[in-house]
Amino acid sequence: MTASTMNVDPSAIAMSNADAVGTGRVKIHSKDVKVFYGAKQALKGIYLDIFEHSVTALIGPSGCGKSTYLRCLNRMNDTIDICRVEGLIELDGEDIYGRTIDTVQLRARVGMVFQKPNPFPKSIYDNIAYGPRIHGIGARRDEMDVIVEKSLQRAGLWDEVRDRLKEPGTGLSGGQQQRLCIARAIAVSPEVILMDEPCSALDPIATAHIEELIDELRENYTIVIVTHNMQQAARVSQRTAFFHLGDMVEVNDTEEIFTNPKDERTQGYITGRYG
């Protein structure tokens, strides 16, 4: 930590970070979020606002808490018995850990794309139709056809698969499979899309396609992306938050984080001194 912040209350630093930058409407508000796996504390009080129709990148060394925080945003950590989440996370002002929250509906509003493409062992069509069917959307075949086509178009995949909709999604290339997974998330009309290292298993050409897609999708969705690739964070995001050892060290405009970081730990990470 820099000398100028050594004697400052850490919670005050965190709260100033939360409001450090951002334009537009706050879509997700996190206040003093702590996560424990049994006795081990994985997150140490995260204050972070995520703004609507923007891409927020979470960067930091492996094991620093990025993915743990991401999984808090749609309560995926609920599936881990020893996990406990404290603090406040609001989506449009509503506490997502409140007693009346339906986690199925929450995960429809906050979709997720994982590190490795994970299409279902179904046809391309049925991969997209799966979520809408669960949520009672598109009851008629013609309605579902529209949802499938629109979702694939938004994911930049329609022209490549329009004549192959009955073929298995697992038969697509890695980059196509990841775009299929993005289309599957889009199909239930989410408001937020979480992406956990979505390009780490892809080649450079497929990665470029996904990055272009992310830039297009932010016009209609709020996106949070975890990435180890700092060049990728710089290319696709408007805001970047740096995590280290369970703390969110700082958040700012992406350009500011990479050119003028406020904390020595951030400076050390982006210049490659550790990580």
C-alpha cells in the first residue's frame, strides 16, 4: 500500500473506490461483501458498483477472489455447501439475497457464460430453446423459432448455423460453442451477463470474435467479465476493478487503471512484477 493510504481506514478506501468512477445508472450495487468457504475467508469486504450497459472487467492474480465475487452476483455460490456470503448485493435496488428472491428467476435475469464452452448434448436449436422452455417463454413453435433466431443473431452465430439447427451443439468449433453458450444465455432475455474467462480456451481468432461480440452486446446488456488477460480487459471494458488476496484494491475507468493506477499493488500487477 502507498504511504498516503497506510493510516486510512480500509473501509473508507473501499467506499471511495465504489464511487470513484462511472456514468449512467447503477445496475448492481455491492456493499461490504464477504465470502467464506468454511473457516477460510475468500472476499474481505467488497464495495463495487456496476453500471448499466457497460463492461466491467475484474482482473487480478489467480485465487484473488474475482470468480468468487462474480458467482455472488447470481448466487451460484449457493450450490457450495460450505460457502457463506455476507454483506449486501442489490440488483436494481433489490437485495438478491433477500428471503423472497427466487434464484431461478434471478439467474434468468443474470446469465452466466463459463470458462470452457459447455453446450448441452442437444441440437443447436434445443440448446437455445432449453432456457425459454423452463421459464415458460415461447410456448408456440413459431414463437420459439423467433427466440432461437434472434438469440443466435445477437451472438453472431446465425449465419454460420442457420442450416444446421438440428445438428448437435457439441459438433461446433470451440469459438462457435462459446458463442452458442452466449446465445443460450441471451435467450431468456437477461439484464446482466456474467463471463468467467470466456476466451481462455479459445484461439486468437475465436477470441477476437468473442471480444467484438462483447462490445456489441453492451448496448443491450450489462456485462461483467473476469479475465487474466489484461490486454483483453483494456480492449473490451469501460471500467476495471483490481482484486488481490480477497480485497478489491481499486476500481476506475479502464484507461485510468492501466495508465495511472492509484495503488502500488495495481501498478505491480499490470507491469508484471507479480501475478
